[in-house]
Amino acid sequence: MSTTPENSMMSPAIEKLMNRTQSKFSLVTLAAKRAREITEYFGNLQTGSVVGPTVESVSTKHLSVAFEEIAADKVRFVAKTLDEIRAEIAELQRLEDEANALDASQDAEAQPE
């Protein structure tokens, strides 16, 4: 029986990537977000404010490039603070209230007198 790790299809290895984040969920979230940024970068013909790939890669898949960036410690997961989360929730609530008020005023205008 061999004690060397078997080669996997995933490169970089998941074990190396897990050392860069707090959990599998954080890893998946970070990789997906970064892959979307890379896609946006190429979609905007490199003119947007999004940073393109920061590693040399032979892969054409943006998610694979994102994993390679995470493994190279070029992209990091930074957890939000409780205050940041509360501020986001408050902003979403404000936007929802604003949309509901607009809907109500449009409904009132549409009602025949």
C-alpha cells in the first residue's frame, strides 16, 4: 500500500485551498466571487475597475484561475464584521421600504376617484 497522496483532477489540491479560508463555504464563496470578477474583467475588455487574473495560468476556466489565485495567496477571504452586516441589512430594508412606498403611491394614482 502506498503512503503518497494520489493525484487528483483538482489542481491546486483542496487541502491547500482549505488552509486559506475558514471553511469550505468560505472557499466556495471566495472562488465564485473572484471567478465572476475575472469574467467581468474580460467582458468589459479590461476597461472596468475589476482587476484581471493575478497569476499565470494555462486554464481557460475562470473558476480554475480563481482557485489558483487563492492557492498563491493573491486573493483572501475577509469576514465581514457584525456592524457591516447590520449596515447592509439596514440598507436593504431601506431600499425595500422605498420600493414599497413607490408601489403604494402608483397604486393610489391608478385608482379611479
